[in-house]
Amino acid sequence: MNLNISNRSLNYLGFVASFVLILYALYAQYILNLEACPLCIFQRVAVIIAGLLFLLCAIHFPKKNIARLYHLMIVLTCFLGMGISARHVYIQNLPPDMIPSCGPGLNYLLDAFPLFEALRMVFTGSGECADINWSFVGLSMPSWVFICFLFLMSISYLANWVSRK
């Protein structure tokens, strides 16, 4: 079955999917009043970077080797996002006595500590990252974000690796 979808269209699809993910994250934060923890914010950053790479690739419409470079950058971004999502799910599934205590917000950490120390503290996690206050079909939001990163990598693979001549 040949759908005959252009590489450019697939890259735009990746951009639109990323855009929709960020729109939903903002909807969840500001309309549903779900506070974004530091790990959530880093997952959003990874989605935004992947979306911008998709958009750049769609606009640039490069030849095979450069398209594959875009694909590798998107995959790297998605793997980083998946790592953050996996860490978040891990923290959510810790027994109650092992959950780290709640720490200061991301803005305070970045203002008060050197960058790498602040990042270390974020990835250690905090109590707020362990809260599951939204789920769909039994999966928490970080689990769905992990799945969405897989979807974005699949789009990139089809758009920038497989069908390039």
C-alpha cells in the first residue's frame, strides 16, 4: 500500500504533532490546573526541540545525507526526552517511603545553583514529580509522553531516513 506522502508533509506532521503536545501541556497546566514539575518542563523542552527540528527539515527540504542528519538529531532529542520520561515514571512508581522530599521550583534552582548542580537536583527528582494527578487508560502523563516520543521518532524515520533518494 503506497500512501505517497511526501517527506516534507511527514516533517510538517512531526512539527504539528509536537505543537499539539505542547498545546495540551499548556492546557493541562493553565486550564486543568496541573502544576508542571521540573521533569515535566524538561520533557516539554525536548518536545519543542524535536518540533523545531521537524519544522526546519520541512522548510529546508534537504537531500538524503542532510535529511539523515536531521533524523539523527531528532532521534537524539527524542531519546533524551524518553530518558527524562522514564525517570519520571520511575519516580512515580517508587514506594511512598522512597519518594524524595519536595524541593524548590526550577526557577529557584537555576537562580541559586550552578547549572550542572541544578540539573543534578532536578534529575534526582522531588516529591512533586511523584504525584500522579492525571492518567488516561491507566497511564500517567509521562508514560504518554514516552509513547509520543516513539511516535515522533517513527515519523522522522519515515520522513528522513527510509524514503530519501
